[in-house]
Amino acid sequence: MKIVRISQHNIVPQQDRPNPQRLVAGNPLRHTWPAYDTADGVCAAGIWSCETGAWRIAFADNKHEFFAVISGQVCLTDEAGHAETFGPGEAAVIPAGFRGEFRVLAPVSKYYVIVTAAAPVV
């Protein structure tokens, strides 16, 4: 066991775009620098960045995400219309089962940790 440094250095980023069926605005390019992933898939961590744009998100009932914004700004809005905006130095948890919209207001970079529970959270 060793400590894992989470950095963009020496990692080739994965690139993708939101599912076209979930797009709300733009077609932003996203980069992921995966730095840590357990063999059993229970925990993953790294850095993620994205251009401006928006898409609908639907988290699995057993996946939680902690994130901390490094730069830029995002706004998450739940299905009921409640919105929260996060900028540099701010952090949040997206709970398992969350449904709503993820909007990048200014090009963003964030640290992320995704935890998959053994069973769906009720």
C-alpha cells in the first residue's frame, strides 16, 4: 500500500463529450485524469475538467461523488429546481440517485472521488 498523488502529470487524459441525448447546452469536451481506482471498483479518484455547457445527469443508486473545484465554476440543479453553484475552493457531494442538471458556467477543473456502495442506498 502506498499513498497515491492525484496529479495531471504523467497521466494521459481520457476525453469524452456528454451523451447527445442528455445535452442541454453546447457540446463540451471533457478530460479525465484517473489517478486511483480500486480493483473492485469501489473507489475512484482523479482530476476532471470540462468546457462550458450543460447536460442532464442521473447517478446510479449506489454511486456517490465528492468533488472539489480547482478552477472555474459549475452549477448543479436537482429535479425540483434547487440549484447550487460552486467555484474554486468549494466542494460538494453528489449523492447516490441524484437526478438533475450539471452546468459548467466557466471552464472547470475539479478533484473527484467516486464511491460505489455494495448495495443501492435507500
